[in-house]
Amino acid sequence: MPRKKERSVEPQAVETPPGEPLRLTQFSHGGGCGCKIAPGVLEQILARTSPALVPPQLLVGIETSDDAAVFQLNADQAVIATTDFFMPIVDDPFDFGCIAATNALSDVYAMGGTPLLALAVVGMPVNRLPLETIQRILEGGESVCAKAGIPIAGGHTIDSVEPIYGLVAIGLVHPDHVQRNSGARPGDKLILGKGLGVGFFSAALKKGLLSPACYAAMIASTTQLNTPGRTLACLAGVHAMTDVTGFGLLGHLVEICKASGVAAVIDYTALPILPDAVDYAARGCITGASGRNWSSYGEHVSLDRKQLGDLERALLTDPQTSGGLLVACAPEVVTEVLAVFLQEGFDQATVIGELGEGKPQVTVVRSH
């Protein structure tokens, strides 16, 4: 039987109107952490996956969908390993590089660690993007790593249809200070470190609606390193920590509830929100990832539909690129935790709810 002739698939050309600058977001079907595979789909993909080898030194693996792997080296050191990369969420190449690098390093901080070095993950349509644009993306990533005090010590590049950039991040943590998403306890308070609404802003940017002030707020949030994580990990009353990214606040909180065997109640009115973000959502600037997120974990969430409508649900499921830390801590250390955030420039950090006993689920209420 003759072999079927294989067809080469050529990438579609990106048309830029005459006189208009090239936009990075033209190349991507989704941007930032909104590119992540929906949690429900990911769960199905990984359903039959089990590591062939689990050495005792592997303190954190894939079992609870945590932020990074942690491998103990000796009594005082454990290495944190993670990787994160995505397509452009903004058009400015330097800003894109900064956001992607900040997002990747966040996983190290979320585990309570300090970054040690990074490797670049680069996929670029080299025949369609100017080399200067690619260089600026890499410079953005390098600038963030320099701010974190680490080198980009290598990496890997490929020619790809869509621009992709991110990092492999390596960090160190004391084994006693590793922060997992599985240590939360009934009675803990929940603290969120950054405002929500990045996905709304990114949708508005793609539609050409985002104001310069809101763009600046978006960049300020997504390029702010989650450095409080390494200090919070040393506080005895901090029991669990993760960062809020592509699955939205509800998705990552559901992960904490499942991993820790607790239930959560959050107050919608207490949520920190980026300026004007909800206004953009009301104008239709909502990402497709928001709906996919809800479809994946909505069964684990109870919303008061008399007080919380589709707009509020969209915020709760909005994919956050380089979002804030979500901390579960004992009530007696709340003031200290908030002080750490404020000391490091996180002025939107606030208590958003608490944990209790019961089946793993999240209940959202509106206090007023």
C-alpha cells in the first residue's frame, strides 16, 4: 500500500496594516497564564501518569499539583525546580520578557525559597519577528533575573509558530521551611498578596481598549516579584502557600482545599481588585480561559447566585499572569504576615477569607 504523502504545515502569515507597528499579541492564540491547559483537561491528561521513581529525598512532587518540585540535598538544603513559559500577553517585547520571568520565579518564592539561577526557554517565529524584538524579550527576562540577584545561566531555543518565552528556575530552601499547598488547617485565615483582574486587562489590551494608566498598573503588578514568600516561609504560623496564576483565585484555592482536606469561605467584598478591572469586564473584556476554568472546577465551588452574578464569577476565575501569593496562616500571625507584604511593597495584600472543616470546596459569600 503506498504511503500517504505527508504535508508540511506552514504557519499562517500575520498581517499588519500598513503604517501600524507589529503587535506581539497578533502571533498568539492566547496570552500569559491564560494559555494554560484548563485544570479539568490537565487532570484527565495526567490521570494515568505516575512517577516510576519516588526517592525519599523528593519532598514535593506531582501528587498535589504544587508550584514546584523540591528535592532535599542535605539536612540544611533542598533544591526547588520549576519551569513556566507562555505566549505574549502584551505587545511590548521588553515588558513581555519581564512578565514571563517574574511569573516563572514566583513558583520558587511560593515554595518558600530563594532563586539561585535560571535557564531561558525560548521559542520564536524567527522569520517573522525582527531579531531586535526577540532580543528585547530576552533583555526583559534578564532584567528581572538581575533584580532577583540571579544569572540566566543557559537555556534552549527553537523556531516556533508562536512566540514563547519563560524560564526554568532553580532555587534553594531549608527543608524545614518548604511551603506546600497541602499544609493548610481549619481556622486558618486566607491572605491574597496582589489585586485580581490581570486577565480582564489582557483582554482589553487585545481589543485596543486598555488605557495607559491601566496598562501601567498591569505591568506594575505582573512584574512585582513575590519575594515575601521566602520570609513568610520562616514564620511558624504560616501553614500553606501557593501563587494565583492561570487557574484563577478559585482554581488555586480549590487545589489548597483538596491537598489539605479543608473547606474555604471567601468574602467577595474583601477581594483586592486592580483599578478599573471590573469595568473592563463589564464591557466584555473577559478571557476564554475564565469559562474553561469554571467548567473544570465549578462543582467544587458554591456561589451565592442572588448576590454574585456572571461578572463576579468571571473575576473569581480570571486567569492571573504572575499573580499574587495566596497564604493560609494562623489567625495570630495575620498582622505579621500583612506587615511582611507591606514591607516589600505589596499594598493590596489583604485577608479574603478563612478555612474550616468539611469536604474540600470553596464557598463564596458577599458580606455587603
